[in-house]
Amino acid sequence: QVQLVESGGGLVQAGGSLRLSCAASGRAFSSSAMAWFRQAPGKEREFVGAISWNGASTYYADSVKGRFTISRDNAKNTVYLQMNNLKPEDTAVYYCAASSRYLPTTAQADMRSWGPGTQVTVSS
């Protein structure tokens, strides 16, 4: 069982940066791939990025590739999402999720645990 709590969201100007953190509890964290999703008002939840259990591999949605970086520190039970060059279309609630897999996955059905989300608002 993995319990997740996101933090670091807020209001930022377009072109700015934010770093989201996802604090995890539970011994299964270190063996789980992790992912970030987001959901904007009126839109479906979409995949943002994922990272393997040991941080050796990552995968990103095309919309954020080159701007966002996902990383993890298993010693701190924390996953990060560094967001640079933010755009207004990045505005959404961002969710951290723990996967049932070891490798990066994009499917919501593969996620066994979700955080409550943190709001990111990018103004133009």
C-alpha cells in the first residue's frame, strides 16, 4: 500500500517554473514505477510523465517533453516533477500516482494509488 501527497502547486506566470513534490508512505514505494497525471477543468485526466522504480528510465507526454522532468529519490520516498517554461495550457490539477508496474506506464488503469492532487495555475 502506498499513500501519496502532492505539494508545490501554485500560481505562476507563463514562462516560469514550478517543482511539484509527491511524498509517499509505504514500503512498496521503492519497487513501484510512478507517474504524474493532470486534469484541466472540463477535460479528461491525461498522462504527463512516468518514471521507473529505480529512476533509470522516464517517459513523457509530447505536450511536456523538453519542458518537464520527472525524478525520484527513493531514500526520501519522494517523486518530483520539475516544470519549466510553463504555458497557460499547463493549468490543471496535478496528480501523483503509484503504478502496479516496475517500468514507466501511461495507463490510468495501471495505477494502484493516487494522491489528492495539487493545483497549478499558469497565467498569461
